[in-house]
Amino acid sequence: MKPDMGLFIIKAKDSGRYHLEGTQNLKGKMNSLLFQLKMGSSYYKELQKDWKEKGEDNFIVEIVEKLEYDKDDEAKTDYTDELELLKMIWQD
């Protein structure tokens, strides 16, 4: 089985500041980033600062869109371009 891929967002409830990320492994990347934030070791400095100041309860974490695998091309393994395009669409 292939992992779900797509976009997820971590958004501050009070300020609306957010981090939007595209990944080929939604569950794995979300769990990794949340773990980093909880441990105070995220390389997203502004997000880490807000997390530390306001606490975990001030944030919403959700999947905004899943990207389906190409059914016609079973050998395709790199969806980086598709994820970047999807991210640009959501940012607009």
C-alpha cells in the first residue's frame, strides 16, 4: 500500500498564521512535524516560536487535500511537481 499524499496545514487559531506543506507521506510528515514542535526542535522558527508561546491547543492540524496516484503510471514515484502545484493553488 502506498501512503496518502497531499497537503496539510498547521494553523494558529488566534492569529491565522499557518504553515502549509505538501508531502508524499501525509501521516508520516504530519507526525514528524508535530513531534518536532512538541520537542521544541522544529526548523520552522516562527511556527516553533508561536507553538512555544501559545501552546498546542492554539493550533489546528488538518489535511486540506489528498492527491491521488496516477493509475496509468504505476512506476511513477516522484510527485514533487504535482504537490508544489497543488500548494501554489491553495496559497492563492
